[in-house]
Amino acid sequence: PDTEGTFEMTVEIDPEGDVTPWLADLAAGDALALKGPLGETCYDDEGDVLAVAGGPGIGPALAIAERAVDHGHEAALVYEDDG
């Protein structure tokens, strides 16, 4: 999305994960540098959207669906979590 400045993100902590235990140990006010999204998926602001995602793919899929709606199109989001 075309977000500028700050934004909020929700993360589920998986005690056996590679990244989320590290995130859980951060203190309020710690700074992070984020990069991404990575990959080839994009939305050209034209047409309705069916976004299908699993696991961490929910972030980009939701952003694409929200952008479609912001541009006056219909969007459906299908998500499956293996947990």
C-alpha cells in the first residue's frame, strides 16, 4: 500500500519460530528497518481482485484487496492457516 510515516502491524509470536521470538524480546520504542514486500506480485489499480493467501502471504494479499476497494473495485480474500 501507499502508506507513509508510521503504521501498525500485528504479529503472532511462535515460540519455535525464527523471527517472532526475537520480535517479542524488543522493547517499546526500539527501531526496526523493514524491507519488502518482495516478489513479483502487484496490482495495477484495474479490475476486481480475488486474493488467495496462506501464512505470511496474508499481508500482501490484504494490501492488494484494500487497494482494489480503494479504487472502486470488488475484492475477495481467501486465507488458509495450517495452525
